[in-house]
Amino acid sequence: MRRRDIALAVLIAVVWGTNFVAIRTGLDTVPPLLFLAVRFVVVCVPAVLLVRRPALPWRDLALIGLFTSLGQFALLYLALHLGMPPGLSSLVLQAQVLLTVVIAAGWLRERPTPAQRVGVALGGAGLVTIAAGRGMSAPLLPLVVLVLAAVSWAVGNVLTRRAGALTGPGAGLGVTVWSGLVVPLPALALSFLVEGPAAVAAALAHVQWSAVLSTAYTAYLSSLVGYGIWNTLLSRHPVAAVTPFAMLVPVFGMASAAVAFGERPNLLELVGGVLLLAGVAVAVLRRPGRARGALGPRRRPPRSGLVAVDVDPAPRPPREPAHLAQLARPDGSPR
């Protein structure tokens, strides 16, 4: 990769990592479900008029949006609202990489490689260690909700993989925008039901600049600009050369949270985080000699903070070649 493209890849990791701090800042004045609804209105309008719809049935787009956008981000926003630290959230959400491998193995019968099995084991040990560390200092409920967000994201990844939605120019951004259309109305309905009409009315009547800037950052910079640059890099370079930069997201997420909120993980959380990232690295990184031959056709990711994982074909003939299981980031959402 050229130096400029390397700088762009690192820049996207910075944007996606600090996105967690931006979300947490917005949640100070806006209820989580309402904030989610507003964010995806901004993401989809007017982008839906400018970005071509992927060649997918509406049912597939709706299911992808249900898990990748609505489920993941509703649970992520709720976890942050309940007190999950944003820096640690950017790390734990990377579990979606390993969860996607597990779900793809059971659903699509894509046999994990030995390295992926080791990665899943390391990542699982990391999550258990983080849970032990959280249990010593804070309630576990926000962590459980965040892990469920990672599960929802992983299901969305597998749905995207199964639908073959990642082919064609700009398909990743198209899937993001068009599948995101399913978010605003259900999120707003849930906001009225769970958070109450009074809270919704008060938040909309007294909009703070912090919420406006947070929404603009998460919708425009993290989602639309981030995906645009990421897809451009994937069009220029092999997937294996680009996607490892997504592993920098938790690094910048935790660093920005330390600066913004003074967040300091305890020793067990740090050890668990190292194990989790080690598991992701083992599952994702390839030996140079295998990088090109193992990848097959290049595909674009549907969301931010994505990584790609090789999978072996199933023993029975699959419906399509199992080239990649595409995995997505936090803005790492979150997006």
C-alpha cells in the first residue's frame, strides 16, 4: 500500500474508534433509542436518493438492517446508556469477528480453519476474563447487553454473506444506507414505548449542541465518509492488506475514552482485552504466502470496522464458493 492509503486506513480506524466517545457524549442529553432513530434518519436521508440500491430482495435488505443496524446499535446504545465504558465497548464489540466465524460454521456450514478455531478459543477466554474484571468493579448487565449487540452484528454479517450482498461497485455503502431504512420507525416506536413520550418530547424540544455534533459525527463522518474511504481502499488493494487496520479501532477507542472520560480499565479487563484482540488477530491475519491465493474474489464490507476471515468449503457442495466471511466493526457501529 502507498503511504497515502496507509494514512487513510489509520485515519478511518481513528474515526471509528473515537465514534464510541461521540455516541456516549450524545447519550448525555438524548435517550438511546431516540438517538438511534435520529442518527439513521441522518444516515439515510438524502443518501438513499444518491446511492444505488443493492441488487437484493427487500426481504434480505430488511433482515440485514434488522440485525446489523437496528439490533446491534439499539443494544450498543443501551449498553453505553447503562454505564458500559466507551473505550472498553470498542474492544468488546470486536467479539463479533469471532462470533461470525462460529455462526457461519453452523449456519452456512463454512468450516473454520485451525487458526480460526484457536482465535475463537482465545477470544472466548478474553471475554470471560473481561467479565471477571467487570464483576469486581461494576454490574455485569451492560457487558451482557454489549455482547448481545456483538451477536446481533455477527448474525447480520452472516445474513450479508449469505445474500451475496458485497459484490459490485459501492455495494458496501449501498447495503449500509438501504438496509438502514428499517431502523428509524421501529427505533422511534420503541423509544415512545420504553423511554416514554415525555422523554422524547423533552429531548426534541431542548436539543443540545453536543447531541447535534454527536449525530453529525456518527452519521456523516463515521458512517458515510468512513465507508466511502474504506470501500475505496478495498477497491485498490487486497482485502488482506486493508482489513487488519480495523484492529486499530479498539486502540484508538480506548485512548480517546481515556482522554475524554478518564477511563482506566482494571488489570483483568486489560488482560482480557489483549486475549480478545489476540484471538481476532489469529483468526484474521494471514501468512504472506497465502494472502492472495486464499482470498478469491475481492469483496467490499457492508459496515465500518470490518475484517475478513477465510473459511474452508463445507464437505457437501455449497450453493456458492465460500471465499470470505465478511465481518463488520464498531462504530463497531458503531457505524
